[in-house]
Amino acid sequence: MSDVRLLTSAFDPAEELCAFTAALPMAGGVVSFLGQVREGGGVEALELRHYDPLTLPAMRDLAGRVRLRWELDGLLVIHRSGVLVPGEPIVLVAAAARHRRDAFAAADFAMDHLKSESWFWKREQVGGEWRWIEPRAQDIEDIGRWG
Amino acid sequence: MKAKLVFLGRLEEQAGRSFEDIAASAPLDWSALLERLGTELAEAVGAEKVKVALNGALVADKHGIILNDGDEIAFLPPVSGG
């Protein structure tokens, strides 16, 4: 079971994780990652833009690759688009597997690829001014770990 | 023929619009399309790092595209990391 969603309004990560794990009693381990808007640097808001024809299909494609690479009982990928404020959840990834190592690796891989490859453009608002966020070299390096 | 141009990320800011409907008497190739955008914007979308999607599918070589009636072309600058 893969559940991949692109949301344009707020979600509750605890509720999502609860529902995900409840449906997978056969999984011995569930690893989750929650990304939230970082507070600091005077950032008032973060906006994520996406492109409908590409963004969700590419997220589904990534989920498919994760499922091929690791033996999982379930995979959850939720990503926000739209305007968010510091502390708000942006992304939730959870991988459920019979054994924990597959779950750790699958969640890690999914996050690295979501960060560097998925079709989102971000800009942040500081002092009332919006500025686009450039690609980070670190994200490209992170993805290189997987060969 | 009519087509839709979509500008993503910082290209939207540069273009001053998120999309544009265009009309032409015949299909447009890449250079004809750039000509319609004006020098500055043409340079921005022509940059090597800017990818192109035609009707929702990524194009391997944007220089070879032909824009036909009903097509939607999106200009995609590099995605932001986290």
C-alpha cells in the first residue's frame, strides 16, 4: 500500500501517522520523517509552488521506486504546497516494514529524493519581501549517496 | 493555433505572469517561441538549467520542440532544495 498525496491545506502529522500504522499491523517497524518550516532568520512565511501535471505524478513515481528497492508493507508520502508559516508541517514520509532497517533506508531515500528532485519551487518572505530559494549543493550531495 | 505558456518559480517573477495564452498562424519551433518572449525572458528560459515540459511530459531537448495547437509548454527552473 502506497499513499502519496499533495496537499494545499494544513494536515495533522500525528493523525496521519496513527491512521497509517493502524492499517499495517503486520509491520514490525515504522520509520517516519516530519519536515516543518524552520523558524529563524526573520522568515515570516514559506511558499511552495508546484506544477500539477508534473509534481504529483513524480511523487508517485518516486514512491514506486522506493517500493521496488525495499520490501515494505506500506509507504506514506504527504507533501504540502501553498503558503506556510514557521512550525507548520511541510512533508511527512513514513515507511513500514517487517524489519526496521528497510524502513529506515526507505524513508531516508524517499526524503533525499523528494528534497532534491521533486517539482517544488520555494520562496520565503523576510521583512515583507519574497525571495526565491536556490537549489542547495547539499541536497545534490545527499542524493549521490544512493548511487 | 493557440497554446499556453507556463512560467514556474523565479521565471514567473521575471515574466510578470504565471501563464500566457498565445496565438500564432502556424506551429512554433523553439526559436520562434523565444522571439515572442522578448530578449530578457528568452535568455532566462533559454538557460541550460531551465527544463521544459510539453503537455506534462519532460522534454529531453527543448531546442527540438514544436508548439502545436492546444499544447501547453511549461518552463521549469531548477527546483529549490530544503
